[in-house]
Amino acid sequence: MSVGWEDHAEGWHGSTLWQVIEKEHMESNTDEVISDDEWYAFVEFFNDGFADAVSQLAADFWRDRNLCEEWKEEWKEILGGEEE
């Protein structure tokens, strides 16, 4: 059973989308061993670009949300059967 947005208002996940990628996560996704120095340089260099790309991805998801049947069902349940 889903809970309404008001139940999430006090938690971080109620109003913010965010993504953290840690070095260990990248290593497991790429099957590479990454040195701390290379990882810190990578993060420093790509930090802004990553933020921009994730912001664009979030905007795309938002615009396409009504194309997703699971979203429509979840939203309907959150609203308690009311229309949007």
C-alpha cells in the first residue's frame, strides 16, 4: 500500500531527488579498480556536468511521467482515487 505525500513531508525523500555515486559503486559497475587520486580528479572534473545531466534526466522523467502506467496507478492511489 502506498502512502500519501504528506507522510513523506518530514523525510528527505519527500521533496528531493538526488543521486550519489561512490567510487566503490563505479568500480563494481565497471569491473575496474580506481585509485583514490583518479577518482577525486574525475569527480572534480565531471561534477558540474554530472549535475547538469541528472537535472536534464529528472526534467525528462517529469515530462514523460504521464506516459508511465505504473506512475498513473501510483498517483491515483496517493490521491485516494481522486483525479489529478
